[in-house]
Amino acid sequence: MIGHPVAGVKSPALFNARFASLGLPMRMETVDVPPERLADYLAAFRDDPALAGLVSTAPHKAALADFADRLGPSAQRLGLANALRLGDDGAIEGEMFDGHAFRACIAQTGMDLRGKAVGIIGFGAAGRACAIAAEDLGATRIFACDTNRGMRAHIEAAGYRWWWSHIGPPGTEHAVDVVVNATPSPLEEATVRWLCTVSSSPVLTVLDLAASGTGSSLVQEANGVCAHLIDGGRFAAAQFGALWAFLVDGTKMD
């Protein structure tokens, strides 16, 4: 598991618990790889038989896609990859699983996104993957914003509407059904309550990719005015099965 920084990443604990339960002689380790060291690290990946695969968090997902010899469908579409493996023919294969996790989390809620609106906070790799996954699930309006105002051109070029921490009640042009926090920092509790309250919508879903172990009092309070509050722990767990299939079971890319 590589990234910069890597504090708080959840994949190693999930993988290592499964390796231990199955008695597999494998382990996922966390390595902090600054961008200036990434090229050397990836070059060594081709020649290290001890490395069965790589999983990456920010900021390396674009670089992993560029490095791969072959990309799966999600990685091709986004130009991003958060996992690499060595194919049977020796080629490096890459795929992107953030969108898969978004779809799994939405499926857990039983929500149908067809005709719905989604607001994305943070338009980095995870935000873009969630936006595309929402489109695939039938969302008809995608709003996105980022603390870097320079991202506005990229958001609008992707066909989405710029949305800066603004949410409206049902029936207004800024009404949303799902809010996704795809930034590195968890939403503050007051923000979650505000999002749920100002929406005046009994079906609002708040998916916070950065939050982990959300306090039960917040969950109970938010779920009093939201249909669902999903934190990053559930998002990470939703990615786990797909990453395991790709890295350990060797499932073929579509």
C-alpha cells in the first residue's frame, strides 16, 4: 500500500486479517512514497518477485495508470488506477476501484440513483470516480466543487455543474439526493447535521470517504434527518472484495 501520506489507510489491516485467517504466506505493508521517489519504486516493482501487487492512495493514481501496460475499463475511462498487478504474461495491469466502492455503498442503502442528483465535494481521483459511477447508476445531475478553484474548469469540462458547499431543498436547482465528501478531511459534525437539515429531504445520503468510526450519537442524529450516513470505513470495506479478487484471486479484467 503506497501513498503520501499513508497514515490512517485501512486496506492493510483488512488484507492482513484475511491473509491470517486463510493461512496465506502474504502480507500487505504500508510504504510512504513521496512523488519524487515514485518512478524508482514502480521500476523496482517489475523486478521484485516478492511484490504480488500494489494498492495506492493519493497522490499516485494518475501515475499508476501511466505506468501500467494494460488498464481495466474503469482505469481506462478515468486515466487513473489505484491497484497494479503482474499479469500472467508479465505485463503490468492496472484498475481503479473507487467507483466500485461508491456503487457498493449506494447498493447497501437500497437507493435508486436514476433521475437523482449527486453533489461531490473534492474533485480528485476519488471524486471523479464517484461522479462517473453516479452517472452509470443513472444520476441525471452531477454537482462538484473543490477547494482549488482552478478545478472548476475541469469540472465543467467533464459536463458537471460547479457546486460550492451549497445545497438547496427539494424542488430547487441545487437540491441533491446524495452528498459525497471525497476530500482527505472528514466532514465536521456540524456540517453533516447542516447538510441533512437544510436539504429538508428524507432521502438524503451523505457518503464521507474520509471519516472513520463515526460516533454513534452523530449517526443516530443524522439518521433522524438523513436516510443514510456512510463513513469511510464502510467505503474501504466496499473496495476490499474487488481489490482481493484483482490482487489475490487474479480475476480477469473485463
